[in-house]
Amino acid sequence: EAGVTQFPSHSVIEKGQTVTLRCDPISGHDNLYWYRRVMGKEIKFLLHFVKESKQDESGMPNNRFLAERTGGTYSTLKVQPAELEDSGVYFCASSQLRASGSNEQFFGPGTRLTVL
Amino acid sequence: AQSVSQHNHHVILSEAASLELGCNYSYGGTVNLFWYVQYPGQHLQLLLKYFSGDPLVKGIKGFEAEFIKSKFSFNLRKPSVQWSDTAEYFCAVNMYSSASKIIFGSGTRLSIRP
């Protein structure tokens, strides 16, 4: 079974440009999460989708970030325009939708974003 | 506010030494607890987890962790480390029986001298 995949693995852009990150969750996982780690800091939650709906977007830093999950499969995270402080590693995770019980999230390899 | 605190930023040990990484959390309710590990150049992967039951949890590669509810702690232990344990370790928590977001600690970088 394929794990969570993310594209690209690395992206280097200039301040003011736009970047779109993509995440493909594990097949059948309705929960999809975005997290970010800025260098030297902890991994922080950004957003949670259940299928195509945004369940929790309390971690999105500002309106320069737009996440979508059309059709409830893969998700994209767009940063427009990018700022220097957006540099970091963006992780995607997915989990099964369960009515109760434990919920393990499986993480992708991350996309390292560098804004110059 | 929910938070996870890891006591050590960087730990350096020799092979065969014993390891204990501290983790405390602040969370208003029943929780799931995790330790994740990221080996150099690899994915973040689950080392072990506690959802309920026996507070002493065994994970992969000889790691274990003990949930002490009264201390809000979930320390990670290994009796004898190997060079291959060099990695970054993250303690994490989320709300019990929930698909909610995971709150991570800041990570502990473990370096093992051969």
C-alpha cells in the first residue's frame, strides 16, 4: 500500500512568487491534515479536511495560504504571495475516518519550501 | 492552551548507553499520546502510541514509553541505544478518540557516538 506522497520534495522561490504544494493521502483516508515546521521550531498544525470539507483551519497563518481538496482526494496548499517567513517544511498526513476509537495519522515526506 | 514540552533539545550518547527523553503535556481532557521519529533523510514515522490500557507502551526498535497521568508525562526510554537510533524524536498529543489535530513538542535531536 502506497503511503502519503507529497510534491515537490523541494521548492525554492523568490519572495512575492506563488507556490503550490500537493499532497496525495493514503487511498481511502478521508482525513487529511497539513502541518508546517519552521526551522528550529515545533511542527505546527495548519488545517484538517474531512473529505472535501475543511473541518478545522485554525492553524492557517493568514489569508496568503489557501488549501483545497476538491473531490476529497488529493489536496493542494497554495501560498500567494510567498514571504520569507513561509520557509519551512510542509507535512501532509492522512488517517481513516472512524466513528470512535484511535486515530493514527500517517505522514508524508514533506515539502521543503525556501523563500529567498 | 494545549502544549507539549520536551525537556532536551539535543542529547548526545555513546552506543549502549541508556536513553530517556522527557515529555510533558498540557491538555484539558483525555488524550492520545505519541512519539514520532524522523531518521536523517526519511519520513516522520510513528515510534509508539498510547490510546488506553496499560500505561507502559512498547514500540518499534526496542523503545518504550510510560504514561504517568498524575504527572502529565510520557517519557521515552530505551535501555541500550545504537548508532542507528540517531534521529530527531517528537512527542505529540491529540484529543482522545478524535481525528483532531496533533500537537507536537519541539523535538529532541539524538546523536549517538559509535
